[in-house]
Amino acid sequence: MVRIPLLIALIAGSAGIFGAPALAQYPEKPVRFLVGFPAGALTDLSARALANAASRYLDQQVVVVNVPGAAGALAMNELAKAAPDGYTIAMMTTSYKALVIHQQKPPYDIAEVRTLLGYAEFRQLLFVKGDSPYAKLDDLIAYGRKNPGAIKFGHSGTGTSQHLQGVLFFRSAEVDAPDVPFKGGKDTLNAVLGGHLPAAITDIAGVRQLAHAGTVKLVVAFVDQRFPEFPDVPTAREKGFQGLEVFNPQMAVMIQNGTPPDRMRKLHDAIKRATDDPEFIKSLDDMGFKGGYIASEAVDATVAKAEAKATPILKELQLYIR
């Protein structure tokens, strides 16, 4: 006679051999990649390049979902409210967390999300019209000091990284340079080309071809090292203006804090491989970005440094609300 416990064990063993389903392997379905900017924007295109590469290494599709609005807050809010199961991630810029979040009241707790990794960085600079007599940094500063208020600079909007970068740069140079906000890089560029502004700050992607053609001239770059394709353009750092590069927005992948660690690891490792993919790196270089893996700790450190520099200015301009 077979005892009941042994019988149960035999039945369970048979089920394991003949019919019990294996544990599902993550990911079983596509991963949503929320992007808080419109389709076709540079940030969106960078995310799509990353998603395409990551899909190859994750063995599952990473699908970009545009959730534009509130400077990225809507996408982050959707991430915070999604199930913490590893099937929803979001793109965030360091300028969002260092600057934007202090100028609005987000409908979620920022502590609910964390940085998984970074994958790209904007490279911002100051430029003038091609026929400007102040294309050399020393000439621009000398003229600005002798003529307070004469060097007005354009940027992509009050409270943005370009705005704060310009304010701190000209203050460090002891130049009284009023700022002129625009809705975007295209309007800023047109103002300089039309002779309405002597200078402006933008990212390299916005003026790259025009600089090669001589239509605009690059005065100073807010980066760690000179641009290889524009070796004559000095960096702010080498001219003695330290720390301004922290305002160059880095693009990061965010995930919910409560996501199982093994799923975080799998996502991280697949996306990290994607950031090393030659096709991905070339795509981002063509867009004007510096592409490549950035550890989560480095992304968070950039946020902290930019936040520390920006907060006094935001308060002074009465933009800081939290």
C-alpha cells in the first residue's frame, strides 16, 4: 500500500515532468519606454536609437511611447504610477531633475523612481553670427566689459540649462549680459542670423553644419574637452570658467524603485550593451550627442552639482517654488 505523502510526492513529480509550466522568463512582453517630449525631437530620436539597440540585447522589443507635456513631468508621473514590474521605464534629463522639478509641483514623489543608467549628453556652446567681430572669446568679453548690456544672449527658455549656463558664464566673466528667452533653438538661431542678437547658447547639433559653412562662429564650448571637429574652439573650463559643463543635460533611463532587483539588473545590462553598440554611438554622434554608458551614480552626481549651482539663481529669479 502506497502511503498518502509518498503518493502526493509522486503526483507532484509527475506533473513537473509531464505538464507543469516552467517559470516565465522576464521579459515576456515588450517594455514601454516613456519619453516626455514630442516625436521627432532630438531627445525622442535619441531614445528611439537606444530602444532599437536595446531590443537586440534584451530579446524583447523596447517600445518608445511619447508622453509630452510639462517639460517631462507627465512621462515621469506615468512611470511613478505604473506597476513596478520592469515593463515600464522612462527617459529623463538631468536638467529636469536639477532644474525643472524645482520650478513646478510634480504630481508624484520623485523618490518613487531611480536612475538605471545614462546614455547620452548634450554639448552646449556659445555662438555668434559668422561675420561678427567678436568670434574670439577674449574679444567678446573685452567688448562686453566696456559696453555693459551690449552683449545680449539668447537661449531656449527661462529656467533652462542654457539660461543658467549663460547667466553663470557671463557673471564669471564680469560681463553685464542680459538674456533673451525663446521657445526653442530654431527661434534662437534665427535671431542671431537675423542680426537681432549678438550671441546665443545652443547645443552643437543646432549649429554644427552652419559652423562648418562659416554661417555662424563658435565662441566657447561648455564641455570637458574640445570638439574634435572644431579643435580651435576653446572650452570654458580651459579659459578658467569651471563647472559650467554640469548644465549640459544628460539623458538617463529611469525605473521604479520597487522593481525586482533581478529585473533591474537584466534591463541595466541589456541597455548598457546597447550604449556600447557602434551603430547606436554613430546614430547619436550624427545627432550631435555624446553617446555612451554613464553609470547611475555619475548621473545622480551631475544632478546634484547642477542643482547646487542652479538653486541660488532660481531663487534669485523667483523661479524656485519647492
